[in-house]
Amino acid sequence: MTAIATAREEPLQTALQRLIDDALVPLINGHAEHICLIDPPGHSNVGDQAILLGELSFLRRHFPQARISFFDVDNYSSLCDRFIERSSMILLHGGGNFGDIWPRHHALRLRILDRFAHKRIVQLPPSISFVDPETLAATSAAIARHPDFHLLVRDHASASLAKANFDCPVILAPDMAFCLDPLARTAPSTDIFCLLRTDKEVATDHRQLLAALAASGNSIESGDWIGEPIERVKRLDRYLSRHCQVRPGAAWLVNAPMLRVREEYARRRLGAGVAMLNRGGVVVTDRLHAHILSCLLGIPNYVFNSIDGKVAAFHSAWTHRFPDAHRMESVAQLRDHFAAQGTRPVTPALEVVK
């Protein structure tokens, strides 16, 4: 029996954690003394913070003795290379910035690939999206120059693109948020909570969506989960960058406590995001991690695609296994679904997890 066939007999999170373990543990074994994590999130988006917490949970579960350090797009400079050089391997943070939608983050990825071609580098599972052929070509060239780069990807479309363009091992694996500790579902306060993105990846007309839901007669709340000030993290980023330049010997002394601050912030953001999702009897969203966290919480959810196609691709690869995860192709499809339910509340009876 194949690993995926076995996984389908397990709870969703257990099944996908098993697949992550099978893909990633062999790549880190023998290189786990000192792991440098490149580009963990320095922003408030709950999705990236959930990925970071999943990455750290995975490493601590499988490699509890590993020393973990980090640099990101805001605190990295060429002076940091001497510290990254001391690591036994490099992990690149997963998520949705592999490609040219978020160019600063991808530029750092290419810089690390070029500078550390003598070290094992593993890209934790991203979605891949390129519009500019020159950026794709530059990425292909950087990967071709690296003899020990391993690329995990979190959907079939990304895997196909990578296999067609990159000279490296390509491994299909779920998003690292599935390595989070179990999340607690609480009683909903409204029928439908709409967690709708407010950045440049929007592909759905939110006004039409909210109007369609309002016509269903259900109670509705909406919001997004970005925007909390992150100035404390930014101040510490600047502090670390300054130490790399003027007090190189002290940089390692501040890196470990800074990672703890990042983790504390990530847990606060994850808690805020989970609280938002828990407000809904069902969740309607176009954010991938609102969809993922809803699945982990057991909340029925209706998910729309993002501009780069990553949400639909991820649902097709993994979360279609969750029977209450519904991919929506249009606002009309969602409107017809709720119209068929009439005006009765959609909030289900729920035994609250204490």
C-alpha cells in the first residue's frame, strides 16, 4: 500500500504530517547540528506565521538538539554570510513567495543559493509562480549551479513547473502549517465569517461576494488578518543587522533570543487568526491559510482562488480530503449554494473543546 493510500485512512493533519516527515527528515538527517532558517516572516500575515510555527515544531520534534538561527529579508546583508557559513545546512522558509510576485523575498533566495553553493539547502514547501521569463531563467540558472539543493513544493502545478525548469530534486509535500500543534475549536458567534485578503493577490470581487451572502439571510462578519503593528520585531531586525556590521562577535548572542521573540509574536498572531475563524459557523475565504486552519479546526469552509492559483492548486493536492472544504469557482456558485439552504442559520451545533 502506498504512503498516500495509508494517509487517507488517517485524520487529515496526521496524514499530512506523515507525508512531511517522510519527505523532509531524510534531507536533514546528518546535517542538523546547526540549521539556519532563511526569511521567516517579518510581517503580520497569520498564514506565514502559521508556517513558521509549523517549521519550528517540526524541527524540535525531530531534531531537538539542533541549534536554529535565522536571517530574513530585512536584517540580512552580505556581512551576515560569515554567520550563515557556520551552519551545517540552510532551510528556506516555505509559503507563497517563490517567484516574482514578491520579488524582494525571491531575490534573497537567489542570493543564498549563489553564496552557499557548497552547503545543503532545502526549500520548505512553497507555491511557485512566475510571470517574468527572465526571473524564471535566473532562478533556473541559480539552481543549476547548486549541487545540493532540494526543492519541496506544495501542489502539483508547482511540481510540474519545477520539474520542467529546474535541475534539482523536486518533492511534493504539504504546507508546513500541518505540523502545528492541535488547534482548539470554540463556539461560533456568527453564521458566516468571511476572511478576505486585502493585498495584491485578490482575484475575487469581495463586494459581490458579501452581497451574495447577505442575501442568504445568515449573519455575517468579515475581516482580514494582516495589519497588526510589528515594530518590535522590526526594531530587533535592525539591532541584529547593526550587530553584524559593528559588533560581529555579538551577533550570535542576539540571534537566539530574537528567534524567541519572533516565535512569541507568531503565536500571538496565530491565536488572533484562530479566534477570527472560530467566530464563524462556516468560513468563506480567499486566503490559503484561512482555508488550512479552518480544516485543522474542523470548520466547514468555502474557498476562492488567489491571483496566482495557489489556493485551488493546494485544495486539489491535499485538502479535498476534508469533506467540509469546498472550492468555489465563482460568486454565483456560492450564492446558489446558500440560496438553496434558505434563510435558516448555517451555524452548526458544536461541542466546544475545552
